[in-house]
Amino acid sequence: MPTVSRDDLKKKGINRLFKSFKYAYEGLKYAFKYEQNILVHFLATILVIIAGIFFKISMTEWLVLTLIIGLVIATELINTSIEATIDLVTKEVHPLAKVAKDTAAAAVLIFGITALIIGLIIFVPKFIGLIG
């Protein structure tokens, strides 16, 4: 029996491209509907944008904040996909399933802490300048 590579199975073309955006939108929609942490990240993003406008942060600061916000949200989405895949594969509480879920959540935590530190580095001096 001849084997077919994954590359041969992947369809190409403009229709496939548009469908890929639709699928990505469906993933975002799912996350916003069912994942509490995405809403927390989204609210934090809104607050950061408001603070950035208020303090008139520099273009470089906007670029750094945009990058870190994107990384936190993307990592949360990857965490969601890992959890869903594990739930699909096994319903039992397996030690390796726990490790996979916990380490994926830890990755989000690390990016979240990094984002917080970057936010503090950018906004604390501006806040001190405002009150001082």
C-alpha cells in the first residue's frame, strides 16, 4: 500500500487560506467563551493600553508591550490546546497528563510574570513621576 505524506494531503489555495483564518477565529471564540484566563489577559491588555495612552509611552515601549501581550495570549491558547488534547486522549487522572497540563500552565505563568515585570519597569517610573 503506497504511503501518502502529510504534505500531499494538505490542500493549498486561497480557499484553504480563508478557512485557516476561520478556524483560528473559531479557536479564539472558544477560548473567550470557555477559558477564564483569556478574559483576565484581555482585561489586563485593556488596562495596559489605557495606561500607555495616559502616560504617552514611547514607540519602543508600545512595541515591547505589544509583543509581550501577544506572547502571553498565544501561550494561553497553546495551554488550552494542550489541555484539550490530553482530555481527548484520556479521561483518567494520569501522572503524565498532569505533568503536561501543569507545565503548560507554568509556561503561561512564566510569561505572565515576565509581562508583569516589563509592565512595572515601564509604568512605575512614569507613575512616580506623576505623583512626585
